[in-house]
Amino acid sequence: MDHHSKPATCTNSTSAPTQNNEFVGYIHNVSPVSNENFFECQLQGRDETITKAVCFMPLSRKIFADYSGKKSPIKAKKFNVDTSLTTNDMLMGDTVIVEHYPQLDFSRSESQSSSMLSSVKSVRIGQHVTVKAKVTNMSKEEKAGNLTLVNCTLLDPAASVRMVLWENFSNQVENNHTYTFHNVKVQKVKYHDNIYLNTAKYGTEIKLTGDFTEVLAVPLTQDTTQFVPTTIEGEILGITTINSHFSFFKCNKKLEQSTAATYLECNNCHLKRKHFLWSIFSRYFPNKNYLMPTTTAEMLLDSLFNLVTVKFTYNKTSKAVRKIAKNM
């Protein structure tokens, strides 16, 4: 990243994405690196305006985080602006220049380091945001596969948004308390346009904070059924394709190690096995005990079609089957 370029003049255009030569302000809320190729942050400009930025240089995250942590004024140049979105996200590639800009003539705003819930619907799906909100309507703990979740509604003076708290995050909040949710992920229900927030696998932090002094928005009616799998009994009438991979029954993670090894060790759960079973089917049909690689697609088809009835666990919204088990 270059630190020795001369200032340039800011330009505007209606195409998408457009070239924009300069931004001056402050960096807030730098997210973890996603998919090993980009991270996100918020840029505060003059008059406390907030712009979302997506940087496609993972190695530069430390520079952004340092500027954010030190609350340093910065100048950014040679980036694009995606005007196809209502938010005009900044897109930063390997040509971007970010440098310290001590002569900035306005201050960093702490109050704008978190977004209002009303702005969540206008940001990019999958983006990390930080919001301050009051927790209401917490559901009972529910199971989704091997994980647990709790649904709740977040309120601020402008809006209400559904929130999904996964695993231990559900123990960090209580009904009718106000929190700052750092680096939570914006998600959209697949088959309609409802937006909700989700605790992220990495980077999410929840901190108790002061209550709002303003009147809060009316809470949404909770519909948690889309997150809870449904199980029914039925018969398998047809199978299109069978795809296979090796996995350990303890964690169900895909095995990358060569199956020709003397013993197998999972990089995730560190379980070692001498004889490796195809766990996807051995869990549900324990009497078959197929050993890979001798198991063929025809053998598995025979086993599935010979079952009189099976239990299907599926997502009620997407109709995707998550689990097939023998009906005992």
C-alpha cells in the first residue's frame, strides 16, 4: 500500500462502479477477513456521514484496524464506488492508498460507530455491522442440527430487527436489556426479502450498554419456525444423484487427509481412526457398517430403497433435507 501519493480531487459519476479519487475521515468497525479475500469497515466522513467500505486486500486489514483503534484521521484514494446499491459502497482493490491525514478539520464521532437498525436493510447481505439495540422477545433455546440458537427481537428508536443468537451468545444477553452488538452479520431469508441479524462465527462481541432515552420502535412479531428443522416420516421414491466424501462421525467435517494413511486424524476434532466409516450413512444405518472405498453408489441405493419408511428432517422454508434416518 503506497503512502507517498499527492492529494487528488474527488470526482462523481452515475455509472457503477465509478472511480472516486479521494475520501477523508475516520475508520470504524473493521470486520474480520471473510472467505480469506476481503474485509469490511465503516468510514465516517464530514457531517458524521457513514459509508460502508469493502477491501479486497486481506493483508491490509491490520493497517485499517490500527487506524481505527488509534482513532487516527485518514485519507483514502484510488478506490471505486458501487452506485448500483443505495448505500454507494466503497470498493478497495490493490490500487487503493490509505494514509494518515493529521490536518483533517473535523472530529471522530463515537456515536456513529454503530448503525441504526433502520439502515441494516440497505447494506450488503453478508456484511458485518455494529448496532446498539434493546433485546426483547427472547425465545426458548432451539436446536438446528448439532447447534443451538435463540431468536429475539432487537429494538432501537427507529426500527426493530430479528436477531439469531447462536450457541453461547444466547447466554450473553437478557430480555429488556440494551447492548452493543459488534460485528454481527446481515442475513436475508432465502425465499423472501426479510432481513435479520446473525452472530458471526468469528469477531462478534456483545457488550452491555446504557438504555435509550427515546421511545423505541414497535417490536416485530416473532416467526422462528424458519430456523427450526421439521421431522416427518415417509418413503424414498426416487434418487437423482449420490455425492460422497469422507468425514468423521464426531464432527462431520470433510476429511482432507489421504485415506491411504495407516490411521486417519481429523484436523478439526483430532479424532484418530484405524478403520474409517462413511459417517453420513453409518450414523443412520448402523447395521450396514460400510467401509470406504469398497462401498459403491449401487450399494447405497439398494440400502435406501430397501427401507420401508424413513425419517426426514428438513428446513420448512427451503424444503432442503438436512438428515435422513432409519425409522426404528
